[in-house]
Amino acid sequence: MTPERFAKLQHALARRQPDLTVLMDAVNKAHNFSAIIRTADAVGIQRLHAVSAGDTLRRHHMTADGTKHWVGVTLHRSTKAALAALRAEGWRLVAAHGGEKTRDYRDVDYTAKVALMVGAELVGLSDAAIAVADDHIAIPMHGLGASLNVAVAVGVILAEAERQRLAAGYYARPRLTPEERERTLFEWSYPDIAERCRQHGRPYPPLTADGRLASNPSIDVSTVTQRE
């Protein structure tokens, strides 16, 4: 772990947005799943939610490389379970869905604790998600197409969320708790050692100011690697 790499990780963590997320309601295509994760990381989302009744997304998430390491994904077995979990955490549910209640996506306040809900292509959001949504939004279409690809739509909407949050100063100061920031920083820096510590029920060892291990984590680290 170089000091420059460690500083880059700290810089990204200082701009994480813990009160902005996306619920992927049965978005099962791997390329859309990956694209949404990448966009989420770009705007500083800390954790996403996804509904996966089977094991398709679970397998993809466990084997995917790249940005998935930087963004946590909570997988739910049903839409009902996902909605209940988000409500319990106090999220405002915003459905990307066309209908009588729909308004322009730019008219929503994304500086609130917002969960953007999107559905799979063709079928869209489930009836359950539509029924409980606090807001219904759509992206105006000026051509002949009726809608955008789900990953593209998420990118457009999250860009507006980022614009509002930048104006409100949300990226100017750390917004994660110190505990979550330190935990995530270690997991980003030394993912394999973090996994070994969890398996052995041991706390993460402290890090020095330049990102080195301050002490031996008392586990076999000979076969684990740091993230460069």
C-alpha cells in the first residue's frame, strides 16, 4: 500500500454519501448490474440494494471484479423484504416509473435520505414498489423512444442527485461516521486480511498515517494480499 494510494482511498471515503442509495428491483442483467454499481461509486454511494429471488445476482456479485469492491450491495430475497428494510431505516422511496403521479426527475429533493427504485427492462418496477413509493419520477423523452436503458436512466438521475448535493455542500465534509470510515478504509486497503480477521473474530489492526499495518493482526497473513 503506497501512501499515494492510501490518500486516494481516504479522499473517496471523505465524499461518500450514506443517505443516497438505489434499489434494483429484479435488475438481473449482469451488465446493467455492473454499470449501476460503477455509477453509484462515481457519485459516492456507499451501499446499494438489490432484489434477487434466485442466485443469479448473488453469484455475479461474489465473482465480479472492479468497482463492486468499493460499493456494498445488500441482496434481498423479495421486493417486500427490501421495501420493509428500507422503510425501517427511514428512506424516502423514489420510483422511476411512468404514470399519472409521475413528475420530472429534476423536481425531487435528492438532498434528503433518498432510495431511487428502478426495475428490470421490459417489465419495469414491481407493483409492490410502485404502490409504496413516495415520489414517481421520469426522464423527459424528446425523441421516439419511450424510455432509456435502466443503467443509463440511473446515471442520469444520479447525476442530478450529485448536482444537488454538491450545491448543498454534501461533498465538502466527511459524512460517514468515524467508525464506518475507519472500517471501510481498512477493508478497501487490505480486503483479504479483513476477511481473515472476520473469519477469526478478530478486530482489524490499526493503520499508520501512510496506510501500513501498525501491528500484526495475529493471523496468518502469508497468503493474503493488500490492494494496490
